Amino acid sequence: MKKYTVREKRQLKTSPWTIHSLNTFHSDYNESSSKKKACAQEVHLKTDGTHSPNESRCTVTSPKETYTYLLPNSFSTSSCRLYAILMALSHIKNSKEDNFIIHTRGIDLKSIINSTKNVNPLIQEIIEAITELESRVSPPKITLCPSSSPSKNPKATQDPAQGNGITMTYDATSLPATYDDLKEVIKNNIKSLWNMSQQNYYPLSNIQPISNNIYQNNLASSLNRKHQTVLTRLRIGHTNFTHIRLITKEDPKMCDRCNIQITTNHIITECPKFQNERRKYSIPNDLQTILNSNKLSEQLFKFLKDINLFNQI
């Protein structure tokens, strides 16, 4: 596994009960022309962050510049957006302007920073940056504007935070990650290794064609206990009817029609003795399709009850 560095938690320099004086617009800002006109004099900073398996990044867009920060893949979408806000505050710190509106997406920053349970190091750094700005002799006015859904009118006036000038990209991929992000990375790596193991090897080989992906939805979770048991045993391929011989030490059961050993696949898709029942309940010939479909699973239960095998599974 790749080595990661951790962003350490630290003790806040401000009291946890400190209330920060930040204004907040409601989410209808993007659709309210009156609000836009009222805020025409402020410097708009639009922040956003995205995460994908191959890349994590965030952007801070001002009327003149767009700053893009390439972040470690271990950063979650939430961390990318928090880091964008932190960089926006850094931009405010170095600016000579007095009034700013920070557009945040998916982050209720005012509630987060006024909470007494802030353990995320990125949030702690944001709080410290805001506190530093508020402690100035002439502190800048900062207003938060949570972003709403995109405008329904494609010809709408350009967002005041949309940059028209220089685009600058910074490599921040060496930044340390938070504990929460690393826990998610470790969890995903374990799931990936588990899935590879499931696909490459499984001691009950009959299950392989039915379910070879741990990310596949578990149909049994929506069923009652009896149906869960039946479906799971059918997917494994080991049922009381076909494998009771392992306990009783008897010979394998043979099909009286086909003269071959009875298996779940033979009963459900192959044996001509049950062909009429298969047509009646529209049972296809593909076992994988049957056992991975909610609708077909219900039909399968009716089929098994009709041939008096449901309670023997």
C-alpha cells in the first residue's frame, strides 16, 4: 500500500465557544437578480472541489484569476472543497479589498466553524484563518454564499465569480491527508483486495459464476429470513437437497429423468421434468440472471414451491 502522511490535529488558538461574525446568503442567490445587483461591489470568490479515483483537485475562481490546486488522491470531495475555502481565505488575506463573498458548494461553512466539535484539521485551519482576519484593525467583510443547483437558463448572465483572466495551476499533491480521508482510503483498498480475491479464488467454486463482485447489490437484504436463506444457498450451490449426503454419507442424489447428479443448476435451468413449471413462471436458462434479479428471484421461489423443493433447500 502507498505510504501517506497525516495532517495532524492541533489545539485551536481560539476558544471553542467563539462565534464568528460571518454573513450568509440563502441558496436562492444564484436565481435572484436583486441580490446580484446588491453585491456587485464585492469581490466574488467561487470555490469547488472534486475527487475521482485518478485525481483530486480544487479551484478558487475570482473575477480576474482562476487558481487550480492538484491535491492528493487521498483527499475526499469534502476535503477538496474545504481546502478550496482555505485557499480563498488565503487570497483574502493577501488582498487589499475589503468586501468578499465566498461561494461554497456542498459545505455549510458557517455551521461547521461555529460547532464545538471540530476535529477535522482542515476545518481547524479555516477557523484559524478566519480568526486572524477578524482580529485585524480593519477586518474584511466576508459573506458566505452556499451554491445552489446550476441555473436552468443556459443564456443567463455570467456568474460574477467566474474568472475571465489568468489560470494558474499549483501542485499540492504532497499535502498530508486527514485521518477520516485515510480511513476511507484504507477501507477502499481492503475492499479492492477482497474483491480481487473473490474474483480469482473462492473455495466454493459454484458461487463464482453467480456473484464474483463484492460491490454487487445484496438482493437478500430485502427478503424475509426464509427467502434469504433459500436465495443464499442457491447462490452458493450448496443446499440441503443436493448436499445432505455430506452429512448422511450417502451416495449423491441422481436425477431419475436424466440419470445425472442433481445440482441447483440442473433443477432450475436444465432438467426437462420441470420444463412446464419454468414456462409458467418465466424462468430463463441463465442461473446468474435468475439469482441476481429481484423480480426473477420472486418467480424462482414460486417455481420451487410448485415443484415441492422450496422447503428442502
